[in-house]
Amino acid sequence: MSINIDEKSSWPITFNKPLIIAGPCSAESQQQMLKTANELKKHNNLLFRAGVWKPRTRPNSFEGIGEKALKWLDIVKKETGLKTTTEVANAMHVEEALKYDIDVFWIGARTTVNPFAIQEIADALKGTNKPIMVKNPINPDINLWMGAIERFNAVGLTKIAAIHRGFFAYNNSKYRNIPQWQLPIELRQRIPGIPMICDPSHISGNRNLIFDISQKAIDMNYDGLMIETHINPNEALSDNSQQVNPDQLNNILNNLVIRNSEIENDEFKSSLRELRIQIDDLDNELLDVLKRRMNVAEKIGIHKKEKGVTILQSKRWKQLFSSRIQNGVKSGLSEEFMSRLLKAIHQESINRQTKIMNK
């Protein structure tokens, strides 16, 4: 299914490098909204965000003010001139937000996972051509992410962006949500031209990590950043540890290094071309080594079948996993990378041995 995405120039906001989407996690009061917005309006073409309805993981948490907060967003827009955006999770949210002429909508991670909810929202937005930004689903399922975008596009919405907010961390991690940068890269390959926004607040869960994640996103040629900004983060009613105040946002933005995605320099291009040839050669060597390793794994599978031995040898796998990670770390590779690489290789070996067992 082909996806028709409008040029960024057709949006009601200008995609500077980068587009900044900032504002509180939750709208808490008119005063809080106006104080924050007045501090943020000094940034050219900033898109002001605020959560009106907050889908929480568990009950008895602050779940947002609701429709009254839309009035506050409208006041912010009229008094500061800032364009506004909020999250919607069902058709009722869309209908109420349209009454207050919210400029851009976004879809949260918990909604992206639900095709029924996405279709309901898409149908409610049909005919409006409002810009819509779709966060990745909680779990790393690129087809769910892409499917949500396709549903919006199918009803005629063409101003669509993706928001990368990271993925649920099953294991201990310094991040609230693991970035898994390869998934947004793949989404951009599948949907050329789609604007990609990074949400370092939700990836980090910690304001002290926001700058580093933001810089990496800019280095990966993302189009914008969504950074939760509160006039007094420590007093915020939701996600206070991942929000910054306006001065901290200024510091983050002022220290970002903005690099060119392309450069017209023959010497640079020639040097880059030579290095990429080396990468191509090394990739071919890696593939050859992996092929030989899988051939050995298949031979082991044959021996296991002949002797009636199970495929999974837990003790051997535990020893291999531990020693290879240690060797990888000593070689300058990250523990996270080594873990994911070894698990992928191990799974492919199991798949091949399973086929042998089933013959």
C-alpha cells in the first residue's frame, strides 16, 4: 500500500532544523499553561504541546483535566500566537479538540497499538486534513506503527509525521524506554519523506539524559524534537522527572550542534566513498562468517537429532552468552549491542536446528 505524505512546507508550522514541540506533559491550570507558553514563545515557530487527556498505565493516577484544558490551549494560542497540539485517543477527543481549532494532533503509544481506536480517530478526522503525528507503539512492532499511519492516510490525511518515543524496556536500562534507533530508520525507509520527530523526554524518563538523546536524534537527521517543558517540573502532576523548565530547554537547544545532511565538497565525497567501500567489504566478510557459523550449527543439529538430544542446551548458552559479551565489551562494543546480536544469532541457530529435527 503506497502512502501519500505531503511536503513539510504544507504544514501550518515551519520545519526549522529542528522543529521544536514543547510544553507540559499535562495541562494543569490556565496559569501554568500561560506562564510556560510565555516563556517558550521567544523560540521562533515553536509548537506548544499539552496533554489534555492522559491515558495512564494504572488507575488512580492523574488522567488529565479534559475539555476545560482545551479552553486553556485556545487562550494560549490567542495570547501568544503559538500553534497548539494535543493527544487524542478516541473520536470524542477529536470532536472536542476540533471545536477549539487545535492545529496538530498526536497519537500516543498506547493508542497506536489498537487498530480499532486508530480507525475511529481516522474516521473522525476525515475531511479535516489536520496534521497528525503518530507515536511508535509501546512494543517494537514496526508494522503496527506503519499500519496506524496507513489508516490515517487511507481516509485522506496527508500531513502525517512519526514520533519516536522509544520502546518498553523489559530489562533494567538507564532509559525509561529503549530507543532502538534502527526501527525509526526502517520506518523512514518504508515511508520516504515522512517527518520524524524524536521524543527524548519519554525515551529518557530523566531530564539529565534529554540533551544527549536530542543530539543523537539531530545527528541522525530527525526533523524535530518533542520535549516536555513545565514552568515548575518538580511540582508537575505527571512525569515530573522527565520534564525540564524553560531555561533548561533553552540550554538544551543552545548547545545542540546542527550538522548538514549533505555537503558539496569533492574531497569529502571521495573520502566518504572510499570508507563506504571498506564498510561494504567488511559487511560481505561478516555475512560469510555468519553463513559458515550457521553451517556448523546445522551440523550440530544433525548430531543432536541422531543422539536424541534437545536443541536448547541452557548451560552451554549461558556460558557462551556471558563470555562473548565480555569479549565484545573488551573490544569496545557495548553490552547492549552484544546482547542483541548474540540473541539474534542464537535464535537463527535454533530455527535451523528445529527444521532439522522436524525432517
